[in-house]
Amino acid sequence: MEASEYLSVLNPEQLEAVKHTGSPLLILAGAGSGKTRVITTKIAYLIQELGVNPSSILAVTFTKKAAQEMQERAERLEPFSVKSNIRTFHSFGAWFLRLNAEEANLSPNFTVYDDDDMVTIVQKAIPVLSKQEASGVAHKISLAKDYCMECDDPNLISISSDPDFPEQYTLYQKRLEETGNVDFGDLIMKPVLLMRDNPTVRNYMHRRFSVIMVDEYQDSNVAQFKLLQMLSGEKTYVCVVGDDDQSIYKFRGAEVRNILDFQKQFPGTQVIKLVRNYRSFAPILGIADAVVSHNTDRLGKTLTAERGEGKHKPELIFLANQDDEAHWVSQKIKESVKLGVPFSDWAILYRTNAQSLEFETEFLHKHIPYSVVGALKFYEREEIKDIVAYLSFLSNPKDEISFRRIVNKPARTVGSVSQDKIISLYQKNKTEGSPYTILDACIDALKILPKKARDGINEFVELIQNARVEIGMSSLSSQEVLIAVKKQEAIIAQEIGIGQNETLTNSFSDELSVENVTEKRIKQKKLSDFIDKLIEKSHIKNYHESQDEISGTQRVLNLQEFVNSAVLYECTPLGLCDFLDHIELDRSLENPYGEDNEDAVTLITLHNTKGLEFPRVIITGLEYGVFPRRDKVDSELEEERRLFYVGLTRAQNELYLTSCTMRRLYGRTDFMEPSPFLSEIKPEQIEITGKIPYSFRKSSYNSQNSFGKSIDSFYSKKISSIENDISEIAEIWQKGKKIYHDDYGYGMIIRTTADDAEYVITVQFENGAVKRFMPKYNANRLMIVKD
DNA sequence: CCCGTCGTTATTTTT
DNA sequence: TAACGACGGG
């Protein structure tokens, strides 16, 4: 696509951000201000207009979803973006560590342990701890790693005042390193340490990436900041994008200071603010602004509503209890649906997952389709963890945690005592960098095991060895993985023009050819078939089949789904490694059965809404103690307020807030006070319905005439908000107009219709697609191209 | 090795 | 309240 075309849809600030070069750049992008468009356009612009080599562009995001979206949209603007590195922080770390596996003292086909695995390692490393204590320690260790603190860092005291903690951390780390694997924290921290200590690697990276962009910078942690710092050489162009008002992950180590202090950390930084909001009507933004301006620690900005006033005044509804709340919500949805609103327009937001239950039961009763976001965590299911453990162990047979998980599953009479014997033998026999594995230890341990366990181990070893042969795994294959990774990198290094006398490339530079690496991937049989067979042979299928019968679960189905997801990977050590990376770095897979096409109401926690938008939003449970939680004060209260801000700014057209007088909590029914955030909204900004709690009336609403309409009158009230100013919209979106859509590119309006409530345009896109839109709801993704 | 019972304990969670 | 884990008995 021509630059003049994609630049023409930008507003002046966006354009400035895209064209900016030279100094570091901080883009403060408010909610709904077209942030992703700016980043993707910038990538295209850099490649097309400034001649930057696409391979030397690194764009990092936090979620896989965001990375994918960014990649797709960038490619639509500039096909060569396919070569850019658009990935999550963690997948970048995994790539980095695989490339530098030797220097980082890891096996190149390492896998990544999740939080549960961390707990298991803590327990094995420090057996005196109870499970609960172990998970506390594991949590603190990951926090320490988020702050990039090593075992001997004196600042560990700020993570935990427990004098044993540094030692616990040390024991954990030692045990972890014996497995040759890493945890999530290592994926960021180890690259930082390696670059700090190894100038060759650091200098290589400086030449490797000339442009680094970071999305959602407000949620980066200290380790990620240090990674950015390490990756930035003198000539690196650094651009971070974020919104300090949307920082909501402090409890996971995110550091708002990163964005607040960016200008200090990167001297000469230019700041560009994107404050034109294309998502929400003005009254919604007004409320959001009124609330968030109560925070003190912020850079400060006010969004302007490009969509104008709208017809709907946000509503605050006071209800008696959570049953009424669920009832009111379902009533509201049903009324709107009668008027032709799709269920998918609606999102119900709440602070804690447990709050979804009320709505789920109510919706089941009322036959309202819904989907709960983040509820089914596919990769946390037992059966999936089992098969992943089998694969991880195949890939890296030093993996103690996976070994313990699978060796006796299904039962092979190898209990924990036998497992301990094998592991301690492994620890005794292995030496630094030796190829000795747990599998070898199993064989060597046969003599010291009881007969029953011996049979089981024989069975297990045979199973694993056969599988390893089948996938082509040998004692050398970890080297093969390394060489393959380095080859790929060497090709790119050559393209970018980084000299050949690098440690990275010199050992095999003569073998280079583009086909070598890419062509290989097409042949071979599918990894999915291999996994399918493994599920049979290992008997985990049988095992979970019987579990299904007992408890009516769908484990076999889930296993099948897992198998299917491997269909695009080849059955080789490298293919397996790729696949494991893919799943381990994306635990968020929702709705594996593809139900997401259905027209359904979204039930979602406030945290999970980040980056999303909905035409109609209801934020529920606005009571002190629920949201914000009672224990939140000072900076943590500010974070809760930002969470509220994030929720508010998800709404495009209509916004409702609900608060209950009474709530069942932990088995008790308690009287609740309204959330203090509600009194930060000015009375004239919101329409109040229901019985206003006395304390609330007194605190900020006593001069208000509105006592609120009674609930009954509300239920009978006709919904008028749907009537929109159609003529105003029709004037803008006329037949023949050329438009641009973020997902589909350029097109032309070929038909317009106005039925009783909605104005619909039909667009013929240049890529052939014909789509129908309601401009009212799509104003932020869809725009008219000026001639 | 599996099942039932009792007691404990309640956030948010991109990777 | 409800859900999960620890523990003990069959």
C-alpha cells in the first residue's frame, strides 16, 4: 500500500508519531486513540519510506493476541513487515535464549515452566515447606525475577523480609538449572544478565535491531525495562507506547514508574500525546476522566470524544442485592435484544471471577447466550498438562518436573520413593554440560529399585525411547536445534549486513542458503499424528477416558483438541521445540472449540478487558470492599481506580454501573457501602436509578433533586437510547465514499440502508470482501478517506 | 490405591 | 457458601 494512502487516514498527532525519527519517543496513547494503528503504520513507514530493513525492527507486546493483531495489520500495510520481529516479551526472550543457549548455560531445546511447576520445584528443593508455603515462596521468586534481582541481591529484602528467602531462592534456582529449563521470569532476566556480562552478545544485538518499539509500556516490569535498556545501543531508535492511566498489573511486578520516568531514563525523549478518542461518546469519557483525575501519580491528559455527545446518558443503578443485580442485567439485555440489539453488543464487567456465577445462572434461566472470558484455561487442565509434560520430557529428558508428573501416570507402580531414588542418582551422576539424562538415570537405577517399580520403569523407558526414535530425537538433537536456530539467524544477519566474523555465524556460514531452513519445514509428517499415537501408547488416553466416565468431563475431547493444534508442526525435534514454545508462551487460548462466533454476551473481569471494546458495557459490583477491595489504600487504591478507568473506557455507546446494598460474600450477607469511586462522578454526569443509599446521598448528592426513579418505574421504562441521530450519520457515510477499515483495508461504500433504528452501509473492499457495517459502532476502525 | 469426610479459606494474573 | 486440599480408612 502506498504511504500517501495509509498516512492520509491519520490525525496530525498520529502522523507526527509515525514520522518521528531520531530521539527516543514516548507515545502517550489514551484509550481508543488509535494506538495500534500508529504502531503498525510506523512499521510500514519505516520500511517503505525510511528504508529500514524489516528484519531489524523489533516490536514487543505483552499478549500473543496483541502481537498477532499487530503483525497482521502491519502486513496489510506493508507486506515486508512479515520479516519484522513482532512478538511478546517472553517469546523474544525464548528466541534470544535459544540463540545464545551455550552462553546462557541452557540446553537449546529447553522448555518453560509455568507457575504450578515453579511451586513443584520449590517443594522439591525445600521439602520442609508445605504446599502453601511453597507457593508463597514461588510467588516471591517470580516477583524477584520481575524486578531482575538475582539470588544474592541485597534488595531481595524488599520482596520478602523472611531471612530465609535468599537461600530459598538460591536453592530453587539451582534445582531449576539442573533441569536445563527456565521459568517465565528467566525469559526476561537471563537475556538481561547475559547482555550485561557478555559484550559480544550485546553488541551483536545492538546491530541486529535498529528499531525497538514497546506496546503497553505502562505494564512493563523492571526486568523488561532493563531488557529494553540492554537492547538499545547508541544508534537504536526506541519508541514506547502506553497509557499511564491504564497500568493495572502492579501486583505482577509492572512498574508504572517505567512510563512515568521514561523521559529521565532515555534523555532527549520526545513525547507525543494521542488524546483523540474514537471509541466512546463524550459522556462516557467525561465520567472516565472525572474518576481518573483523582489519581495523583499520573502524567495527566484528557481525552476528547471524536464521536461527539451521543444520545445516551450513562446510568448508575442501585439494587438491593446480587440477585437483583443479575436480574436487572438480564432484563436490560432482553429489552435491548427485542429492539434488535445483538447479544454480543453487551459486556458484563466485574472485579473477581467469582462474581460471574450469579450472571451465569441468571442467563441460563433466561436463555441468554453468554461466554465467560478467561474461564476455561485450556493449558491448565490436568489432561493437557499431562500430554505437555510427556512432550517436554521427550524434548528435554533432564526435566525433573515433567518426569515426576508422567512417570506414574497412568499408574506404573513407580511411587514417589522410587522417583526420589532416580532423581538423586541423576543429580549424583550428571556433570556440568554432560549429556547424562534422567532417562539414563532410570536405567542405572534399575538395580536399586524394588521389583514392582523396575517393571514400571522398564515400561516407561521403552515408551519414551521409542517415541524419541520416532521423532528423530537423539543425544545430538539439542545441538541440531541450536544449529538450526543459528542458521536462521545467520541468514538474517547477512541480510542486515552484520559482519561475518561473529561468534554467532562463523561455525557454519559456508552452509548458508535460504532454502535450507525454510524448505525443510514443508516436508515430513505431522506432529499431530505423532502426538495422537503418544496419547494412545502412553495410556493417558485410557486413563482420562475412565476419568470422563466417572465425572462426566470432556478430557478426551480436550486431548483431541490439543492434537489438532499440532497439525501445522512437523514431526522433528525442531518442530516439537517450536510447538512447545508456541503453547507455553500462549496459555491464554480461550474457547478452543471455536464458539466465539456465536452471538453472546461477554462476561469478563475488568483486568481481562484491556484492549477490548464493546458497544454496551455494564460494570457491576461497585461496592466498597468488592471494588475497590477494602485493603487497597494509597498507590494500590490508585491502581484500582485505574482499573475502573479501564473498564469505563471500554464502552462505546452505552454505559451502566450497578451497585448493591447487600451482597453475599464468603457465605455471609453483608450490607455494603457504594464504591467510593462512584462519588467521584459528578451528579450531573450520570442518571441515577433505584434507591440511593443514605450515606451516598449525604456525601455528594444531597443537593441533587434526583432521588432516583424507583426500580419499578425503571423496569417499565422504554429504552430510548437506541434512537440515534441517523440523519447525522447518513450525511457522512454516503454511497460512493472511499473508506479505510483497519481489518479489511480500502473499500468503497456501495449501498446504504436505514432501517428503523440503524444505519447500515455495505462496503466493497479492494481485497474482494463485501462487508456490512453500522458506522455508529465502527467509527474507530472505519474511516472515510479524504481525497 | 481410591474414596469420602472434614476443615480451611477466600483478588486481580497479559507470559 | 462452595470449593479445594489434606488426611485417614477401607
